[in-house]
Amino acid sequence: MSVPFKKRVLIVEDDAEIRNSFSLIVNSSPKFTVVNTYGSCEETIKHLNQDKPDIVLMDVELPGGMNGIQGTRIIKEKAPQAEIIMVTVYEDSELVFEALKAGASGYITKSANYMELLAALEEISKGGAPMSSKIARMVIDNFHINPHSPLTKRETEILQLISEGKTYTQISEELFISKETAKTHIKNIYSKLQVRSKSEALAKASLEKLI
């Protein structure tokens, strides 16, 4: 009767050996159960509604058109309640950092043993974030926005939304402003940053920590 209370875990990993190994470990715990395993993000997203995962173990580098970072972003949009743990070969890579920015809540290495994997699942279930101190530092540094930014608070908000791929219409709806006002703000942002395009503005914002 305790099965319905087990946390539902999805495993997204193209290496069958690792996939099977992680499945055995997860299913050996009375607190977790593997609802499905996939070799690609595309397959995972297709079955997301029926799998209803609580936790997703997501490989960072996957074959095909979509890597684990892109997959994480889409899963968090479609199933925001799902906690995502990245599975990576390289513990302190920029890719892990990008995945955390995309919505993942932690990571483990592919070489994680029985205890490490279950400890990460336990930690994330309790609202924690399993990650190394080096990655945690990168996350913290990313929040330290440049205090000398030339942009106003509203312009910073708009630039952040642009970086998330939002359109003029979506920006105006989200901030309760007209589309024309949004365009005016964007024109001012380009002028202050001395750039001519969205990609240039985002590159400069990243370099100078404006968002």
C-alpha cells in the first residue's frame, strides 16, 4: 500500500548501462520508484504528462537535437513541480551551471555510487540542492548583478525577459505595458549599451553582469 507515496523518478540517459544501474539503485529504495527511462529528451517530453515525475535524473550531454539543458528548460515549463538533477561526467563544468540556470536543482556525477545517488534524491526531496561548492559559488556570483548598471530597474526587467526568449507581446503582457512602450524601452536599452541587436545586447549584458 505504500507504493503511491513513493516519489516518481524519471531517468533520461543515453548510456543503457548507466540507465539500468541507476534504475536498480532507485528502485531498491522504499522511498522512490522509477516510472520510466528514456535515451533522449524528445522521448521524455512526449510522455511527460503520463509519467508525471517528481524527480528527473537528466543527462547533460545527450545525442540528437536536444541536450539536457534545453530539455530541462522545456520540462520545467511543462511540469514546474518536477525537480531535475543533472547527471554529468564533468563535475564542475559550465554546462552544469547552464543547466542550473535553466531550472535544474542540483547534479550528480555519472560515477555516483549507490549511497551518493540516494543521498541526492533524499536531499532534493527535502527542498535541498545537491551540488559542489565550486558550482554553488558560480551560481552565487551570477546573482551579483553589476551595481553600476546604466539600465533602470524596468529596463533590466525587460532585458531579462528578452534573454528568456520572450516576444514584444509577451513582455508587454507580463509587465502590463503597451507593446509600443516595450519597444521604446528596448530602443533605450540598445542606446545605453551602444548595441544594434538583441544578440549584441545579451552578449554585453552577460559580460557586464547586467542581468
